Amino acid sequence: MTADIYQKIINELKERQVTLIAVSKTKSFEDIKALYDLGQRDFGENYVQELVEKYEQLPKDIRWHFIGHLQRNKVKYIAPFIYLIHSVDGEQLLKEIDKQAEKNNRIIDCLLQVYIAKEETKFGLDENELSLIINASQQFNNIRIRGLMGMASFSDDESIVRKEFKQLKNIFDQYNFPILSMGMSSDYKMAIEEGSTMVRIGSLLFGKRTSN
Ligand SMILES: *Cc1c(COP(=O)(O)O)cnc(C)c1O
């Protein structure tokens, strides 16, 4: 991680009022602390156990974002402190988050993950499921839906990625949410052009990951 790259990204994002989530999965406490010392406070993680360890060891004013696929039986471990869950992809999961939030006397902010990529392996809701879950969410008092999240296809073809971002922005515009979480290291510039309000950047900040 170099301070120069961080500053460059921060400046790019500031112009458009886009929030940077530094994706720190697999990265060490030291790597995270170095970015923290430059002023970064929003960090994203994919694995519950790793996130809990980092939460315990690192400064308490970090805002932790959960961005990976979340299993229902693990919600309880992150419910006491999680700042925003980006990856809600089903009503049963939402129900569990609501239950655990209530136990912790909190309201947990969530994004709904929408399926926009061509790859079968990706998670997310289709438009119909999205509208159903938004309706259903009104019965839950301890969660707040703040917006949508999506991941574009891993493709060198820029037109495919751009089309997927446009599609997600279109869906986003049908609702009245403040947060659209889209864009990663390889495609964040395009995501911003297409209306993202929150980007999730890992390898560009921290260097390539050796696993995951
Ligand atoms: C790992 C990950 C990222 C960051 O990916 P980079 O290509 O390293 O920027 C963003 N979003 C999600 C959901 C991820 O799992």
C-alpha cells in the first residue's frame, strides 16, 4: 500500500462525493492500521471470523462493512458492531439480521445485493425478488434498507461491465435509497461514471491478494 495511491483515489472520489470502502480481506492488522493512520475509517471484509478478530484488535472508530456472502448462522457474531451489510440476498437472512439487531438493541443498515453479472457463481436478487424483499422489509423494525449493491462480470470487455452498471443504476433509480455500492479495483472509474455512491476497493490499495 502506498500513500500516493490512496491519496489519488481519495481525491478522485471526493469530487463526486463517492465513499471509499477499503477492502481488507486477507490483509494484516498492520496493513489496515497503516491505511487507518492515513485517515481511512471504512473497511470491508468478506469472512465473519476474520472480521471479528480484526474488530477486536483494531481501533473502535473503524466502520466495518460486510461485503461477502453472509450465512444466517453467523449473523450473531457481527450484529453487535457491524456498520453496513452490503450483501443481503434473501428474506430469511434479513429476518435473522433483524432478530440479532434487536437482541443488540441496534438498528442495522443493510444493502440488498442485486444479481447483474453473467456468472452463475455470483449471488444476488433479481428485480422481482428485490421488489418482494423491499416490501417484506417493512415488517422488520431493527433493520434499515439503505440501498443496493452489485458486482459486474469479470470481463475485459468494457461494454459488458458498463451495461451491467447501467442496469443496476436503473433499478436503483426506481427506489429512493441513498447508497449504490458498485465498483471494485478494476472497474471503479466506470462505476462512478455510471452513478455509484460507494466503491469497494481492495487490491489497488493493498496490493494483490495471495488467496481469495
Ligand atoms: C474482494 C471484493 C472486492 C474488492 O476487490 P478488488 O478487486 O481487490 O478491489 C469488492 N467487493 C467484493 C464483494 C469483494 O468480495
